Amino acid sequence: MTQVAPGSGRKIDDVSAESMKPVSRQERKQRTRQALLDAALAQLADRPFAVLSLREVTKQADIVPTAFYRHFTSMDELGLVLLGESMAVLRRMLDAARDTGTDFDQVARTVVRTLHEYTRAHEAHFRFLARERHGGSGAVPQAARTELRMFAGDLAVDLARFDCLRRWRTDDLRMLADMIVTMLLSTAVELIETVPHSAESDERILATAENRLKLIARGAEHWQ
């Protein structure tokens, strides 16, 4: 089934006709909410969340400041939602790197290459997580540290499948997972901040990260 666009003589299919329907109020609200989140993330490229102002965010999102409160009760709530988005990226990365066997060298390569793929696709989210992890006592950095501890806990469960780690105490597995998470976030920041970006510089950073993971693994094999 086709339709003729008024005054144009052109036929448009049902998909095009669907795209011309008025946007619902709920859709507009969701778009504005996402615009606020995107604006905040863009503003955080060179500063911590604690110094970000509501007025800066609404100006970039092109809405009046009072309209902000139709979507978030406070800047902290916006920051926590943004943190949830960023952690979702990190968890998708972990999911993508799972089930790569138990050979340390292969796992290290897969994890580092997956990190590279996700960092390049979500640079602002990785920068936000790395900065807020050390961001002080505010609600957002505190939540970031809690979320990253939980993420490390999930990673510790994955590590327990390696033969040499099966008998490790939970606390030791968590310590190892924390070391790996710290290294991965540091590598992501290095990828983001290296200027100019190039395939050569990325390969150098990735090779170093892979060797760091292997070094951690070798030490883990002999941990008592």
C-alpha cells in the first residue's frame, strides 16, 4: 500500500507515512530527557560532575532551566541516571568478552580488544566513570564507586572459573578483580586522551594493556 504526498505527486510507502505521524507527548518527554543526559555527558568531557551546573546542561539541551524539573528532581538524580547508562556500557563490554576459554593469553587479548571497541564507541561514558570513581564525597562519585565494586564482584565470579583460581578466597578474587578493573579503566582513559588518535598509537596502548593483564595473570598463578 502506498500514499501520495500532498502536492508532490510522489508516492511514499507505509514506513514513510508512519514517520510523518505526530510525536506523542510521552515521546517528546523522553527525547528531552535524553537530550539533557547527552548534554550533561558532553559537558563532562573536561570536568567532574560536581562542578556541572543545571543552567549549563539546559542551555546545551536548548530548554529553559525550569523545564529541567519535569524530568529530574535534581542534578544528582540526572547524574545517577547517567551513571546507570555508563555502567550498562561497562556490563555489555564484560558480557561481550565472556566465554573466551581459560587460556590467559587468549582471554587477555579478547578483553583488551573488546575494551578498545567499546571505548571508541562510548568514550564519554568511560571518561565519566574513570573520573567519578575518584570524584570525592558527592552522591554521584559515591554511587560510581559502589557500582564499580559490584562490577568487580561480577568479574570475580568469572575469574573463579580459572583452574588456578578455584581455591582462592572470595576476598582475594575481589582484590584481583579490582586490579583488573582499575587497569581497564586506565587503559580506556589512555586511549581517549592520546592525541592524535591513530591506529599505531592504539596498537601500542593495547599491546601494553595486554601485557599488563598477562603480568597480573602470571602473578595470580603463584599467589599463595
